[in-house]
Amino acid sequence: GCRKRKSVRGCVVGPDLATLSLVISKKGEQDIPGLTDDQRPRRLGPKRASNIRKLFNLEKKDDVRNFVVRRELSEKKKKAPKIQRLVTPAMLQRKRYFRSQTRQKMVLGKKLKEDYT
């Protein structure tokens, strides 16, 4: 879609503004009720394989699929994200195939060039 232009008014705050975007830069001596008084954990875990490794301090040889953060929908059903950038045997086979195709094209090109001269 089209980018929504943000209207910027500098530091002018008036009663006609519906919402203000604020960032807490420093925590004071008292908590703000409903904002800084409770710790809320992240709803979702990481999806990318390298970020899962970083979270659990895994080695490269460890299986990332056993460490995916699952969330419970009900008592029986759990949901886990599809891991992105996961190195699988099928992916390695595909990579080998593409590389061999490139090599074959290079060899064929050389052969055609020699036949031409």
C-alpha cells in the first residue's frame, strides 16, 4: 500500500490530538501503574534458526528443531513457527544440483567454443 505520511507538529501538544507516541527513557522512583509495574514476557519466540541458536547458546551441530518455542492454544493443541534458514539435506542437495548445472553449462560452453575455432 501507499506510505502514510505522518503529520509532525514538533513539540506542539493540544487537546485536538487523540494519541501521543511516547518512549520511557529513564525509570523514576515510583512505578507507573499499568505500564512499568508488571513484567510481561514476549508473546512469541524466535523464528530464524540462527536466532534460536543464539537464544539457547547452541552449537552448530545441535538440532534447532528441538528448541523451538511453542505456544499453547488449548490443553491439547500447541503451535510452533516454521523455522526459516534451516539447513536441511534437501536444501543442500538442491544447492549441489544448481552448482553442477552451472559447471555443466561452463564445460559445454568451452566445448562449443573449441568446436567453433
